[in-house]
Amino acid sequence: MNKSYLYILKCADNSYYTGVTSDLEKRIFQHSTGLYKNSYTAKRRPLQLVFYSEFTDINLAIEKEKQIKKWSKVKKEAIINGEFDSLINLAKKKFK
């Protein structure tokens, strides 16, 4: 059974990068060294791994990555801080 990882990095500019990999340690090293010079994280180092989750189905990991990438910064910080109960309220649209 192959493992996949969904991860969130906090960048030096306080933004977040969300990704998926099958080798978390290797991928974090690639981000941290700026291996891909034109990538989002290359110019936002140093980076900090602030969240990761392990999956046995790569398709589910990719689906969750796409979902999280659309989230607000506040909602990403809720999952990073383990505040899972607050996610539903942060998802509600605010009407004026």
C-alpha cells in the first residue's frame, strides 16, 4: 500500500503553500533548497512544515489538496491548529 501526503508549508511572507507528494521528506527538502527556481516557494524561503496528513489513496489526497487550496487563510490556519470543529463555521458565506 503506497502512502501519499497532503502538506501545508508556511512561507517566509506568511502565505501558505499546499501540496501532495509520495515522499514528504524529499519534497520538503526540494522546497527548502529552492530546487525548482520558478516555483511558488522558491522565492518565499525559509519554509516551515505546519501540517501534513497521510493518505493511502493518492486520488483522495489530490482531491483534498484542491479543496484546501481554495480555502481562506483563516480556514487553513484552523486546520493547521487542529481546530476542526470551527471549519464548518468558517465555510459559511457571509451575506450583508
